[in-house]
Amino acid sequence: MTNHGYYTGSLFMRELQCLEEEYTQLDLDDMKEMIKEDILLLEKAMNMLSENKFY
């Protein structure tokens, strides 16, 4: 993955591993709420990445 100063593949993978560990310790209602929040954060991140593309 390309590093443009704001994103690296290894950082993304570490974050996914942390989320996985958190999810295994939650009950269903907490998990649903966290997933909703994570989806919103991912949507924001994708918007930021799409706005910072280099052509």
C-alpha cells in the first residue's frame, strides 16, 4: 500500500486486529453499537482518501 503521509497498510491492519479483540469481549448490543460507529468512521476515512487521490 502507498504511504502518502496519512495512511499505511500496517497501521490499518493493526487497527483491524484491535477491533477484532474488542469485539470478542462485547455482548451483542454493545457490538451492534460499535459496528455502527465503525461504519461511520470507515465512511469518513474513505471520503478523506478519495479526496486526497493523486492523479
